[in-house]
Amino acid sequence: MAKRECLLDSDGMTLPQLPCSYDNIDTYTTDLCHFLATPLVRQITGGIHANDALIYNAWEALPREWTEWLSAWPHHRLAQQDLIDSIGEEHESGTIYCEVQSQLARRRPESLTDWLATMKMLALPRTQRPSPTITLPEVLADRMQPKKLAEVSTAAAYIRDICQKKGITRIVDMGSGQGYLSITLAYLFPSLRCLSIDGSESQVAGSQAFATSLGIPDNRLRQVVQWIDGSSALASMIEDWAQGESCMLVGLHACGNLSEHMLRYFAAVPCIEALAVVGCCYNHIIPRSPANPAGFPISTALRKHNVTLSATALMTGCQAPNNWARVDSGCSLEQTSVFSKRRLYRAILEKLLHDRGFRPYAKDETKPVLGIRKQDTASFTSFARRAMRCLNIADDELSATELKSYEQRYADHEGQIAILWTFSVLCCKVVESLVALDRYWFLKEQEGEAIDIIPIFDVSISPRNLMIVSEKACSEK
Ligand SMILES: C[S@@+](CC[C@H](N)C(=O)[O-])C[C@H]1O[C@@H](n2cnc3c(N)ncnc32)[C@H](O)[C@@H]1O
């Protein structure tokens, strides 16, 4: 196999590592956009949401040979596992089947196998790229969960190396949260000056308390509460703070469109010489619309493809089914049914509300979180009663008999709803690849250099592991 990291684009710039079947980023972009626009993908990523599956007969809308094969499994969780394994990274182990299940797995319809293979082929590589890490001292490490510790140890080493290479002395950490990254940088590298910015007062208060406990002086770490919205006032504030020195803009799990704002600050603020941002919470991305012309996609390249992602598709980008507890590694089929029961009950509720003409949702049909607790899933009646309270529907509007009859009518649909949900979640990697590609193209259009999409963390610990990086061309100072 060719060494992908060494591929060049038409401008002679090194390309990010593409899926192994691609050596041309234009072809890859076209194929990925095309796949996400196919009717089947659009259907399962929001055309028919799993919550509305019973209203619109989503199961019947899937290819017949797929549903027949999926229904043949002794338990839907085994079928789900087969689907999930088929999009796993190469190093991830497959399901351990008994003989009957192995036979079923082998009889998977070719059209489904091809569809899953296409999805896998179109996903950006996620296997962690070897990179240096820093062993953090106990005073830092003890404050972090293992996941955060692993992320900060790797990100801090990457940032240190870029700063050394480019003579950068200042770090701007956007969406800094509890400040783990900027505090680590300020504590370990006294020559660096850090500015951490977060919109949450409580997060910044926690971060300030942590920095104070470590005795980090104010001149090495400034912490600001500010909502980042792309304003030019923030750009000026960064310029003033930098006092003419070069900065690197960093963000660890910068939610939704915060990552997009960061890319724009990188492009617009002259003192920012390098960027490293890991995104997350794609459901907080705001799609482009007449009311929000700066929304997703942000690159001209993807806008030309008329790319759109529904709210459900963006939500699937936050999922990591390959990290779910496996049925063959101690997670019993009964345990998993708690999740599928919740989904079944939600779908029955939507069907009932639809049939009875209730329209309890906002104008844009956004479905609220219903505040369901574990005890509410004991039966559909308790689930529905709790949901009705949340939706301001009085108990006497839907009788106990009616609730019971809907529960009985759809009791055997649990597996179908669970599998429909799994289908949408399977799209997580292609959705996330598209978001990353949009960011790559935006940076390219802004004449960023050394643009890369680095799988920087261990994906089995940190599913959101793609770091988008870029530098600016060396300026003649
Ligand atoms: C997922 S947390 C990550 C925190 C931190 N970077 C870390 O890795 O531990 C995202 C943080 O970004 C902040 N945030 C999200 N959007 C923001 C925005 N537009 N402006 C300012 N802060 C934002 C949230 O308050 C939250 O603290």
C-alpha cells in the first residue's frame, strides 16, 4: 500500500492521510459528498428519524433483503454487532460467533455488505498516528480523568513541538473548560504565555482555582469568560494581548461551530501563526441558511457540492458505536435491552401522538429531551406518563387502556427500532469525515500551510480524535 502521508495535492502541498483507496482529495471529496446525498443515507440519517419509524414505516423503507436478513438473527443486538464490526478499524476485533451466528453473518446480503464497505472505505483513517507525549507530573495528572490525561499529554507535546519549530511564544486556548490544556502548558513551559477563553463562568472559575493551587502567576496564564462568536472585538483583544508576539490557537474538543470560529480567527488574525483544534458535539454546528449564511459547510469547495447534513446526521457524528459495550465481552443481551426499550417506547409515543393529532413540539419540530429516568422504562405506560408531563399533555387526554393497547401492538418492534437507530449511527464516521474535510478545504482556501487531519488520540479512548492543524506561511518580520 502506498504511503498516503506523502501524497501531494495539485499545489504540491502534502495531503492529509486519506482513506487507503484514495490518492486524490478532489475525487475523495466528490465521492464522500455523493454517498452522503444518496437517498438511503439521507433516509437513515434523518429523512425518517428512528423516533418516527412507526409513523413512516421506516423498516419497510429499507431494502427487503436487508430486513429479511436482519430479522433472521436470534437477537437484534447480535445483528447490530455484526453491522458495527463491519465499519470498525482494522485493528478492532470482530464478533465471536457461535456456529449458527457465523452462518448468518456469512449470509449477509451482498448489497448490504457493499454498502457497509463503501461507508468504511469513505471514512478518514482513525488509527492513532504515532506522536510524542509528555509524562505529566502528579500535581497535574491527579486532577484529570485518564481520558483527559491521555489527551492533554499528547496535545501538549504536539503544541510544544510546533511552538519550538515556529518560534511561537503565546497560546490562545478557546473553549478551555477546566483549563487542563492551557494550565498544563503554562505550568510546564514557563516561557509560554497562555490565554484561555471559555463562555462558561463556572468552567473558568474551576480553571482559575486549579491554576491558583499550582501557583501559576497571572502573567503566564490569563483566563477570560467570553462567549466566542466570531466577533472582531475578540480578534482585537487577542492582538492586544499578544503584544506583537506569535500565537498558536488551540482547542481541545471545541464544540460545534466553536471550531469553525477558531478556523476563521486563525485566518483573520495576523499574530496567529498556527492552529490545532479537535472538534466535538457536531450537533451544535449550525447549518448554512439565509438566516445564517456563515453556517456549515464553511468551505467553498463543499458549498459547490451543495452539501447539507440534517440535525440527525450531525448528531450521529457524535456517536462511537465501535466503543459500545460488546455483546461478546461481558455485556449481556438483557443489559442492552434497556437502551432499545427506551427507543421503542419513544417511537411508540411518537406514533400515538401522531395518530391522535397531538402536536406538542416547537414549530421547527425539534423534539425535546423528555427527562426519562430509569424507573420510567418499567413499562410504556410509565414512560408515556412521564413524557406527557414534560410535553404538557394532561393524563386524562390519553387513557391507560389506550397506552396499553399501543404497547401491545408494537411490543415486537423493539429489534427493528434498535437496528434503525444503529443504521443512522453507523454513518458517524462518514459524517465526521465530511465535517473534517470541510475544515480542511476552508483552511486550504485561506492559504493555510501544512494543513493536516491528524488522528491524534487513541480512538478507543477518545472517539473524537481528529485534530485539524495548519500553519501560516513564514512571514518576513
Ligand atoms: C467539551 S468542553 C472542552 C473543554 C476543554 N477544552 C477540555 O478539553 O477539557 C467545551 C468547552 O467549550 C466551551 N464553549 C463551547 N462553545 C463555546 C463558545 N462559542 N464560546 C466560548 N466557549 C464555548 C464550553 O463552555 C466548554 O467548557
